[in-house]
Amino acid sequence: MVIFSLSVLPDYRRRGIAGALLRRFADDARKQGRETVLLLCKDELVGYYSRFGFKDRGFSDSEHGGVQWHEMALPLRNHGE
């Protein structure tokens, strides 16, 4: 599964909405038997998504919008599960 865009209106930010959406997405992916969630983000959001367990895998091959994107991965299973 891949998240390409997650956006919360400015008036509703800092209320935990994005975090709740990320957790729900990860929970749904686990229920579907997925092992990893991939996410593409800009430089300034790498730290934010890292707080939710996403690991920066470097720059993506995507050039969408003429922007350089980081590919981040959230492992959903431990080895041996």
C-alpha cells in the first residue's frame, strides 16, 4: 500500500487528525495482511512521519510535480510473525 498524499486543512491541524488517519491506514493494511506501507513525502515532512515509525529509504524515483520525494516505509510485521 502506498500513501501519496495526506492533507489536513490548516484550521484543523495540530488536533491529531493526521496521526489518527495514519494509524487507521496502518491498522487496515495489517488486517489485509500487508507487510509494509510506503509513503512519499517532501523533505520537510520526513521527521514528522518518522514519529509514526516510518523509515526514510532515500529519494523516490517519482518526479511528480517537479519535486523530489522521499520514499518512507512503515514495517507492519516483525520477522518471524
